[in-house]
Amino acid sequence: MTVVSIEKDAEALTMKFVAEFDASVDRVWQLWKDPRQLERWWGQPTYPATFDKHDFRVGGRSAYHMTGPEGEKPRGWWQITAIEEPTRFEFDDGFADDDGTPVEALGIVHGVVTLEAAGGKTRMTSLSRFESAEQLEQMMEMGMAEGMREAIGQIDAILAELRV
């Protein structure tokens, strides 16, 4: 199983996902940096992502949409706030309307991703920090925990395919 743990901390307003991959830190970093690889796993299998823009540098913005089973296209955006290639980056993450304009009512989630070598594998920790307890609960009700588990669960197949 790729995902090692999922921890929700309502007091700290965080959700942490820890996963391990049979690949180098540099290889796992490419899954975040390269938009064509990123869109193969960001989003649940029933909601695949398409990155219309992915400017992976500090201050850069990304815009993406997911395509649901009924053809619906929920949109999102990232603003990269820090990068320490190839081991850490931070970003603000939010929802957008059909024109790509951020939807402020749903707030912003700040993400911190760290990659570290762990016994011949790479351990990836993704920490999401929410603005409020209400936002955290809203995201849980929208299926964030299971959605991220399913999304991260797709990474092993991508790594195996690209090793060949």
C-alpha cells in the first residue's frame, strides 16, 4: 500500500498524508514538477486532472480542472510559495469557478510537501493546513481524505510504468 498513514488533527487544523514509493527522491519530485505526470495522479481515478497551466517556481501559478464521470469540470488553482528542490515545496491551493477565478467562499488550503530518502525508498509527507475548523470539516465532507488516498494510490503504477 502506497499510503502509510492519514492523520487529521482538528486542533492544529491539519491533515497529513504519508506515503512511500519504490523510487528515488528525484524521481518522485518529477511527479510534482512535470504537469503531464502530475495530471496522471492528481485527482481520484473517477476525476482525472488536466493541468491547463503549471508554473512550478516560487510565485508561479497552476490552474487545473478535473473531469467527473458526468462530464462536470470542477476547477482548482495553486500558488507556489516555496521550493527547495528536490525535497520540499509549499503552495496555496483553492477552488476556482468556470473562468478560473478563485472561489473565496471555500477558502485556501496551504500545502507543504516533503520528500526524504527512507531505506531505498522515498517517503512523501503532504501536510494540508486549513483556515478554520469549519473549512477542515467541509473538506472532509467533500471526501478529501479518501480522494487523496485514491489519488496517491495511483503513483506506484506511474513509477512502475516509467521504469520500464
